[in-house]
Amino acid sequence: MRASRRLNQVYGWLLLTPAAILLLSFTHYPTVATLWQSFFSTGTALRPSRFVGLDNYRFMLEDEIFWKVVGNNLLFAAGTIPVSIALALLMAVWVNGRLPGRALVRMAYFTPTILPMIAVANIWLFFYTPEIGLLDQILRSFDLPTRNWLGDPDIVLWCIIVLAVWKEAGFFMIFYLAALQALPPELEEAARLEGASRAYYFRRVVFPLLMPTTLFVLVNAVINSFKLVDQLFILTKGGPDNASALLLYYIYEVAFSFFDDSYAATLTVVLLAALALISLGQFLFLDRRIHYR
Amino acid sequence: MAAIQVEEITKLWGATRAVDGVSFAVPEGRFVVLLGPSGCGKSTTLRILAGLEEPSSGRVLIDGRDMTRAAPAQRRISMVFQSYALFPHLDVRENILFGLKVRRVAREERERRLARVAELVGLADLLDRKPAQLSGGQRQRVALARAIVSEHPICLMDEPLSNLDAKLRQEMRLELRALQRRLGMTVVYVTHDQAEAMSMADRIILMRAGRIEQEGDPDALYGRPATLFAASFIGTPPMNLLTLEDGPEGAVIAGSEVKVLDGPAEARILGLRPEHLRITETGGVPAELLATDYLGADTVISARIGSQRLGIRVAGRYRAEPGAPIRVAWSPEHLHLFDARSGRRTCDASGLSGTDPAPVRIAATASKGGGS
């Protein structure tokens, strides 16, 4: 009896091992190594790396560009998250109803998700290009003044936000669509019999029942708003004057353009800590208000 | 006046006729059951009454007004769903009050009705629970409470007891019926369970393949089934339907020799309920016992007469070995005859005994015939 239980435990560990090795070597070890490195200076041929305590963090607090990209990133998050979630819900409700060519509409909404971000950025680059881009061509045909969309520090970030919303909303729609289809149709019939309008039914029944999905989508949207930076490589390279640089892109620049490994590690630690805190907060705060079946 | 009047409704799903020219009336304050096997159109009919489906043709009148195209909420009906359709994120109180809040009933009025209904169905202590924390029976009561609290005169029920276990179902049957009487509700109740229909209904509408097979009170459906289908659907175990053929003196049960009816068989089918058959020492029709099924209060015996199998229900325990010879007898008033081709009842037992005394003397004839 005891021997068979021990054997079971061995099997359990054996089954967990492959995934555990991958996670440890590519997620947990790099995380710890990053944290470790953030307390050291970047070594050069002449000055080897040495322990500097919190010096890197102190430098970060005085780094104007850091604060600039944090501000950009917060604006980017505030611009993309609510809009893409609202749009996703709206599209899901629409394509869940009866309409001709429903499958086609669903597919159309989902297409941006399956395209690689680099390809998406190239498409939008064509939209945004001054003078010959789609937007400017449209503006010109109405005799409106054209503009350099990605060259203007005041609007470049908004251009990036629009692109991100376009890319993400379809992805989130799929989750809402699945959740909507899991709702038993009798609930709507029961509400109709009681005389509830569609809006009332949506507010009192559908939306609360979609909350688990909303939380999931929200967590993903927040993480994506810090994670999705591929488009910057194609469109702006963070410019002009860092007006469109986001935190992760800045980390990339610090690490691979300026080769300041330790400072990049420091920024990474801050990014990870912020994401962990946000996710934790979402789960703790929203979980109490969510009904799980 | 009839609370609900259904006139020639038909519902097409593509080429299929789910409901095919159905008409009936539901008198006010009555308990009417739509009974039938799955796929017979009874649920579709109910959903048409509720306004959840539109009929392809025909009219639905509620309180004398044409409601065929009216929205469900305008019909002043409530409905209990088979799945209960409770809102899983709302507690019992909010589930019950959902409709009243939609209709903006004043707060004091809501509380008054809630207290009364919760008392009525025995949910007073569970108002703060979520549906997931309730047992099947309790959920059923919430669904019922939600229907009652609306104080609509008509309540539609779609197999509301089918998700409960057998014992609870029996209890709820009595409770539901008592509640309906007490509140004077008009109920249209859909079920495939004939026992449920028999025990609760004032009136049963038996449906098959989208049409009404027979309509009447439980006595009529049990005592005078209009068709072979009605005969086999009502009653457990079902009525024995025995093919007749021509014997030397009159009609005999196929494969046997003893006359059971005067005159030729004329492709008729003899219907006899298991509970109306007796086992006798002398007389009757000889049969071979195949098996016994002891159920406690009674025993159901499977037997064979000629080529025909039949069930016999006797009180208490009946002990016999398979293969034993027995004699089966019945009284003429319990005899049903159907036309094999149309499936319709050809004449009834009372008419038969009046015009032709032969079946009365079956026992005697059989004992005399036993020697021949």
C-alpha cells in the first residue's frame, strides 16, 4: 500500500519534470538572474562588474526617459484596454445574434489576431505614410490638410493605440463569444417572459455572467499593453523624441543598443513587479464581485 | 370562458410539421396537461402559447384576445422551465423578484409578495442562497415561486419535475396540484410521463407527431382510449393489444383456439389492461406463463396466449414456474376493440355487452370448449 503510494508520487514527479525544467530554465532562473544583476554595475573590459546595491534604481528614478516611457505606457494602456474590451464585447454580442453571413463577419473580426504583429505594422505603415498613405489620400480627396501621422509627437502615440485596439479587439471577442454561447437560452426566455428589455437583460444578467471572461480579458489586456511592442520596430522606433516609446521597447534599447545590461535588468524588474502587482490586485479586487459557475 | 383558446395552430420547421393543426381550449382555473412522447410537438405548442415561438399559422387567444403575435410579456403568463432557468449569479430573493423589478412594482408590494410566496413554497429560510447552493428540489421551488409571485393568472410548465428523483417527483406532484387549486391558477403542463398526467390533470391532451391523438379527462383516456396509441401510452404496464384472427366459432386470439368474441375477427385488435385480467382455476382462456415480476404490492405476470404476449397484474405475490399453464379471464366491460388498419377504437365495452352477450360467457364457453 505504502509502496504503491510512493510509486504514484514518483510518477507524478516524472510527469511534472519536463514542464518544470522548461519553466525553471526559461522563466524562473532568468527572473532571479535579472533581479540579481540589477544590483550590479555593467561590466566592461576595463571595469569589471561590481556590486552597487540600489544605485541602478536610483539612476532609474532620475532618468527622464524612463519617466517619459512610463507615462507613454500608462497612456497606451488607458487608451487600448477599455476601448478594445468594449469593442470586443460589442462585436461578440453582435455576431452572436442572428445575422446573414455571420461566419464571415466572425472571421473578419478575428483576422487581425492571426496576423503577425510585424505584418500588421506594415499594413498600418501604409495607412499612416505621409502624402501617399491611405489616410492622407482620403483626407486629400476631401480637400482636408494632410499630416505626418507618425512624425508628429502629439499624435504618434494615438496612432499606435488605434493599431493595438484593432489588433486586440478581435482576439478578446472570441472569448466573449464563447462565454455568450455558454449561456443557456432559457435565461433570455425567462427574462423575456418577465418583460425585461434587451438592455435590462444584458445589464442584469449577461454582463454579470460574463464577468469571469471580463477579468480574464482584462488581465490579458493589461499584460499585452506592456508586452506588445513589435509594431514600434516597424513604425517609429520609439520616436520622434521618444513620443511613442513604451517601457519594453526602452528596455530593449537599453539592453541591445546601449548594451547597459544592468540598467536593462533593473527596468525589467520594475516592469515585472508592476505587472505582478496589477494582476494580483485585479484578482483580489474583482474576484469578490464575480460569479463563477 | 376559456382562459386560453388555441385555434388550428401549425408550426413548420423547414418541411417538418412540428405542430400540425392543433386546436384546444383551456378553461379558467383548470390544470391541463399536454402529454406525449418526445418529439410529439407538446413543448413547441407550449412555447407558442408563451410567445417564445410564432406559429406558422393559426391563432392563440388568451382571455378572448388574439395574442398570436404578441410579445411574451404582454400575455400575462408565467412559465416554469424544465431547466428552471434560474439566474445563477442572483440569490433566491433576487431570482424571485426579477420580474417584479422589471415591472417596477413598488418596494413594499414586492416584499409583501415575496414573503407570501416564500412561505407558500417553503423557501423562507433560503432567500440569501445562490441557486448553486440549493438542491434540485429547492431550485424547482424557486422556479415555481418566480412563476407564482408574478400573480399572472396563467402558468405554463415545461416538464418541471423531470429533473427530480422519483420520490421527490411524487411529493411535488401533490404539492403542485394543491398549490394550483389553492391559488386558482390556470395551468398548462407539458410532460411525457403519463403517471404525472393522470395524477394531476383535470384534462389531458394526448399528442402524437404534432397532432392531438385524444383529449379528455384522465378517466376517459384510461377507460376509453380512442386509438391504439392512446391505449398503449396510458397506464403502466401498458394495455395488452392482442391481434385477433378467425376461429371456427368466432374470433380468437391469434395462434389460440378459444373463442373470445362472436363473429369474424375483421382485422380487429383486442385491448385488455393487465390490471383487469384475472387468473382463474377454471374457465377463461388457457395461457402459458413466461415470467413473473414481483413488485411488492403486486406481481406482473408475462404470459402467452397463442402467438400473443400479454401482461397480467395480480395483487400480492404470485408464485409459479415459467412454462406453467394458467387460465386468464376478464369481464366484458374491460374489453377494448381497435381497428388494426386505422388504429381507431371500433366500439366500446358497454355497447358490446349490450348487443352481444358472448364475451360475458367467455369463462363458460371456454370451459365447455376445453373438451372439444
